[in-house]
Amino acid sequence: MQRNIECDVAVLGGGAAGISAAIAASRAGANTVLIERNPYFGGQATNSQVTAYCGFFTRGENYDQVVEGIGGEVLKRLEKYGTNIHPRPSKSTGNVSVSFNPEHIKIIMDQMLEESSVKYFLHAQMYEVVNNNGMIEEIKCTDDEGTFTVRAKAFVDASGNANLVHFAGIKTNWGDENGNVQQSSLPFRIDNLPAKEILKPDIEAALKKAKEAGIPIKKETGLIIKAPDANYGYCTIPSTIVPALDAETLTKTEIELRSQVHSYVEAFTKYMDGFQNIVISSSGPAVGIREARRIIGEKMLKGEEIIMAPKSDDSIARGAWSPEMHKSNTDIKYTHIPDNEYFSIPLGCLKVKDAINLWAAGRTISTDSLALGSVRVMGTGFATGQAAGVAAALTLNNEHYDVKQVQNELLKQGALI
């Protein structure tokens, strides 16, 4: 029996951006449906164990919070689980992020959706988009019982890879001007770590020794995310370039990176002080993709501009994470935004140019590759997701939108614009 779901706003993807978009759309009065293909919400925070929310704060010792609204609510709920949501800047990079346990994110996302009016589905895979001359009419999904359709007046693509846009046959951008993307990583959890802060220079020195000794590691720099007094943490280092998103490519990628995980454990055990009894608890389960498809929007953020911290009248969110580029095995390149500064994200960067009723959120918004190195982080994803959800709810199947109306609703919802 064919199942059909009707709604005002349909959101594809249940990560930071998608959760925020769905809840924001519902709070703006829209009948909202959220579709997620994984068995839990949270996006890369839970599916890839990327256990630090970057982008909530400006850089520097006296940092300011630049993301509130739904993202701020998530932080407050994390605090109830004992998370320090007012962290100190990293001694290694100077950046400010919030580390967390991904199991807490899973339950927080569940709770926030249960308390909302959003209708939400896990284990639902989109496989087709009906695009009628730029008007997205429905998405077709599948689960273990068969297929169902979701018809909506407006859609938000928060899939992380612009899947809805791509399946609609709408052109997207990929990588930089030469088509090159950042490396993707497979984080893994390590237990029995020493109860101290683990610094990036110490990791790099150990990995250099390991490579000289013939241990087959690939990337020689990166972080282990942990609270200073904790005895567990998450290593983000095993990395490779993912040139495409087909099943064959992703299968080879994840097999390669799972092998890399064990090489890094061998390296740490032999060359890091206090790491002799470490244990791998889990990896992945999915590779964390930093850069893939991005929409072509009505406006575009450019990296050379955002590092000057520009402000605009059509801003619907703030970005503050310094562009962070993972393209080398020996170096992570930061292009820093001035301390205590942020840049505006215009609403036009979220609107898909060649569609009437389609918005984007998270790392798929309209940017060049350098600017993506900033906006792709999850803290900023909460902000762009909330803005996309509000914009979708207030415009529905109307191709015209009122920036001031969207801004006013975001302010009403507690967002910073």
C-alpha cells in the first residue's frame, strides 16, 4: 500500500542543520516533516563521532557567543549532562569549541523533536525528487516496508551532500576551482587515555617517529578531542580524499580508514607517553565528509571576503570559525578571522537559485571552497538550519521572500543574526 505524507515544509537530513531547520519551521507555524536515513539524529556528531561543536564562539581568550536560538538550546541541554559549554581556547590552535559525548547528543535531539510538533522519521532513505520546472513537488523515500512519498510546499536540503538538490537535477558546485575537496576523516574513540590535555605538537612528534619506523599512517597531524581530566577521547586523524559519493567509492574509503585507525593506535601506543594501555572503543560508524556538493545560491560567500568579518543588512546568521582546510597530510591550514569578530551570512546563500521552493542549510550553502572551511562546522550549521527552516515556513511555494520577515521571526526564536 502506497503511503503519502502531506506537509508544509519537508526537511531532508537530521544533523545539526536539519534538526534546527525542522524545529524552526514548526515554531514558525509550518506543518513540518523531517527525514533521516540513519538510526539516530545528530549528523556527524553521532554518525561520525565528530565530538566538538565548532562555530558557536569567536576566536580568542575573551570569546563571544555568536550562535544562539536552537543551537543555544542544545548547549544548555548539554550543560545539564555535565558538559562545559564555556570552554577555554585550545592551546594548540587558539580556537574555541565545545566537546561532548555523542550519546548525549542522541538523546537531546530525540527529546527536542519529541517536544516539538515536527513529524520525524529515522531509517528513511530518499531515492527520487519530483521537480516540476523548478517547483519541488515531492520526494520519494524507502524503508524496510516499502516506499512512501512526502509532498510539501517548501523543502530544506540539510543532507550534508546536497542530495535533494542533486536528485532534483539541479547543478551544484564541487570542491575548489580545480574540483579538489578537503580530506574526509573517520574519527574513533580511545579509552584509557591519560587524564591531561593532549596537545597537537605532541601528537605530530609521535606520528613522525611512527612513520619513520614504518607504521603505515597517512596523515601526520590532527587532534584528539577530550576534556583535560577525562580518560577517553576521540581521534579525528585518519583521513583521505573522497572524490565521489557513490557506494563503491565510499566502501573503499571506509575500509581504508578503518585499517588506518589500527595503525594510529599502534603509533600512539609506541610513541605517546601514557598511551600504553589505550583501547579502541568504536570507529565511525560513517566517514565524516568535510566537503562535497554545495548549492549554487542567489548569493555566494567567498573566503577572501569573510576573513575581513563583513556585516550585511540581509544577514540571517553569524559565522566565526576561521576557515580550516584539510588538504595536506602534514598540515592543517587556518586563515584566521580577527579575534572576537564574526561575518554575516546573507539569506540568499541559503536559497537554491534554480528552484522556487528549495532552501539549503549546513555545509551545502552557497560558498566558495575557502568559505566552506568556515561555515561547514556544526555550530554554524545550527544557525543556517534555523534560518532555512524559518525561510521555508514563511515562503512555502512562493519564490519571493521577505528578508526582514525572516529576520524578525529568527529574532523571535532567540537567534543571533
